[in-house]
Amino acid sequence: MLVGQKVLLTGVTGRIGEAIAERFARSCELWGLARYSTEGSIEKTRELGVVPVIGDYASGELSQVPNDFDYVLHVAADVAPPSAEAGMRANSDGAARLMQHCRSAKAFLHMSTTGVYKQNPDPNFVYSESADLGGQSGGQYSPTKLAGEGAVRAAAIILELPTVICRQNVQYGGAHVPGGLFDHYLDAFVESGEVPVPTDLEHVCGALHVDDICDFVEPSLKAAAVPATIVNWGGDEAVRWRDVFEYVGTLVGTAPRFVPTPGFELHHPSCMPDPAHRMNLVGRARVDWRLGIRRSLEVRHPGIVLTDGA
């Protein structure tokens, strides 16, 4: 679908954007929008085969950004806004500004988060796209991402721009530093053998490997519509935090030492997104979480000899 097309990607310097760039840069004219404030980031983007363009969608500084893109992949976000106002500018206002600038596009993909769902006290609750909203996790991140969904929905209607809102769950995989949620704690486990666990609940998620995220991009764009299509991006099965590291222990030959940690809070709330709608739109995920975890260990810790696992 993206072959030969002119595509704008935000967040190209992040782990998800980088993976998307590696997947599609050779088959389309891919532009990467970022501030490029980190030394060497613009050179790295060029090495990926991406055309770097300096700008800031949050403040509306888009004068250097073309407006004739066929598709827009808005992956970037402020994941730790220092204030509500900063979060609203980046995660809500900025998305609408970008849509207005690229209003002639065939489709707009907006990356959101399953953190927008109102937490259900049952850890085994499965969140469909119609579940109650009102996420409170992650400081100002979840509330401003929810506001961003509202801005994107309204802009899609006003601009008549086909849009898909993808609510992503826990992402992992690849060598990017610092890595996704599992990658971060895998690194810590390899170093110490310890795994922090919350004392009051069981953490459940629909872990999604970065390879599957890339697989979902094109079919999700095909599902873009007015009003905006909403779809969960998560894995096909529920994954429990302790199960992940029990499995890692079988791979590395070291039983994990689970450390109950009062107040321990992962960077992503416990949430298993219902995969049914996503399966209907884009198909099944290809990377089973066990295979994905093994890949992460092989990529991030190549010196470790892994067993066949259980």
C-alpha cells in the first residue's frame, strides 16, 4: 500500500518510529518529522533512508514540512509531559495541527494508547474499543492522549480526512535503547536476577512485538475512515508479568527472584485489549510473546546461551 507513496512519519527517532522506518524506507518516499535536537539524530535518520525534515507539530512550526503527503503516520508523543498544558500541546493540539497541515492525505494514522481506558478492578477484564474511558495512569500522559483522541476525531470530520486511531498496548522488541517495557526489565533481570512485582495486583497486558506493529500499519491505514476508525493494537493473548519472567528464567537457566515492591507501578497500566476487532481488520499477530521475548534476549544480550525453554 505504501510502495512508491510519499509518507510522513513522526517519532522517527524513537523506538517504534525507527522500526517503522526500517520496514518501509526502502519501498516509499519516507520523510521523518522531528526537532532533531539530539546530536547525531539527523544523520542516523538519513542512514535509515529517511528524508529528515525539521519541525515541531506541537507548536505548529511546520513551515519546512511539505503538505502533499499521501499518508501520515503520527507515532510521536510526549510520554512524560511535565504539566497538563505541555501534554495538551503535544498530545492533543499538535495532532490536530498536523492533520490540518496534511489534510490532503489519503489517510492519517494516529497512535494512541490503551492507557486511555478507565481501569477495571478485575485484572482479567478484556477492554474492547467501546470500553469506558478515563485513564489516569502515567501522570499527564493518559489524560492528554485521551484529549488527543478527541482532537483527532473532530479534525477527521472537519477536514474530511480518513483517519484510524490505534490504541497501542505494551510494546517491546528490538535493540533500541532504552527499549520497550519488557526490554527494560529483561536488561535489569539479566544483570541482577531480580524482578520487581506489585504487591496489590497482577499485571496483565497484550504485549505487542515491534515486528507486529510494522505489520499492522498498512492494513490499519486501509481501515481509515470518516468518522475515525478506532482499533486496539495489542497481542492475541493475555500475558502475565510473572509468566514472562518465569519463562525468561527457563531460557537463561536462572529462576527469577520476584521482589514485592510497595508502590511499584509499571510504565503501562494493567490492560488486556480485546484483539477481536483488530484481528478482523488486520489479521493475527505473527510474533508469539515467547518467541518475541527470546528474540529480545538474543538481540540485547548476544553473549548469553539460551536453552530451548519450556
